[in-house]
Amino acid sequence: MWIAITYRKRGEYSRSIELLENIIAINPEMWYYYHELAVSYYRKGLSHKGTGDISLSHECYRQAEDSYCILFDKMRVYHLADDYGYHYHLGVIYIEWEKYPEAIRELNYSIENNDNAKVYYFYDLGRAYYGAGQYESSSEYFKLACEKSEEKESLYLFYLALSYVYQLEKGNDAISWGETARLLEKAIFIDGYKEFYYTHLVVVYLASDRMAKAGEYMERYNRLTERKDRNHYRFLQLLLNVLYYSPDIKECRECFVRSNENN
């Protein structure tokens, strides 16, 4: 099995899968090998996604799902205690597969039945709710991830801010653009090298009609990228000029999405 894991770490996913399937064919009752097989299929799916081959990536996720289903059946047959980590991993696969209801089900199960759920369980459940468009729930779990994290993770703050943006668009007055901007500023303070933090903060400041702050962070973004991405910078500059006189949340929303897609 360790050879198969080594292949996976090297990015040789097909060889890892082939070896694990051969081991399982010899002894199909070795239930824990199904987890390793699922992980190898999942990683192979991510590699296909990275090259833009979505159909192949989804096929790999389906194979990973099948492996976990067999694993859970084997554990029931042998009356083994449920391992909530396996449900967590399946939930993450569903996120990448964009099967958000299934992801929410598995991740909720992994948290509700586990007193020692890791911080990233809450973060990934937030991602599942976010993908499903349930932004109040995603905010809840991103906030829990922020609170439980001993080492502040900038991505937790970033996605909490994104969840707030969509709620603000729907008229949720329990939160504010200022609060959203502060979350993004904290994310930048923790990790000031993620360019998309700056672009999103620019658009949040535009949406709240704080043009000076939008300009400040646009210049900081420009310095960070050393003017390499001139097209994106010109897009933000044009956005600032257009909205300076007539800020409109709908326009900001459209530009926010475009900014997200470009990063």
C-alpha cells in the first residue's frame, strides 16, 4: 500500500490506482484500502479539473464515491465503529463534484457525530453551503472556522466576506459593507500576497461608495503585481472611474463576479 501512496504523492495517480485495485482484487475484505483508492481517484480528478477536462474529473469523483460506499458497507458488515473522517473526505469530493446537498449531508454528519471535529471541517461545510447558495449558513460555518482556528487563516476570513457580500446584495441589514471590508483587510494583513484579496476589497469599497479606499487598495494591488497584469488593472481603474459618479450595487455585483473569475 505504501508504494501506492508514494505514487500518489508523486502525482502518478493512474499507477497508484492500478496498484490499489490489484491489492483489493486479491483481498477485497481489506476495507481500509478503499479509502486510499478513493483518495487516489479524488486527486486524479483534481488533476483533470486543473487541465479543464471536467468530464474526466467527474468520472474520477464517481469512482471515489463508489469506493467510499463499498468502504461503509464493509465497516457495517464487520461492525466497525464509524470513522467520521471518511465522511468528511467524501463531503470534500462532493464539493469538487458540485454536488452540494450531498456534501452538506456528509460534512454535517462528520461534525455532528464527532466531538473533536477539526477546524477545516467547519470551513469545508461553509464551502458546501456557499456552493449551494445558502449564504447565511455558509457565514455561520466560516465564522466558526475563524473562531476555532488557533492560527488565523486568511481564506476563512475571505470566504466569510464573500458570504456577507451575497447577503448584503439581498438586503440583509444585520451586516454591513464596512464589516465585510474589515474582514478582507484582516485577510490581507495575515497574507498580503494573495492578489485576489485586493481586487475583491476594491469592489467592496466601490459598493459602499468609499472611492478613496478603493483607490488605495487598487494601488496596493498594482504594486504587488508589479504591473504584470495590466489588463486586470485597467479593468479595475475603469470600474473606479465609472462608478465614481454613480455607484450602483448591481454594477458592483457584476464586476465582483468578473473579478472573481479573473482570479
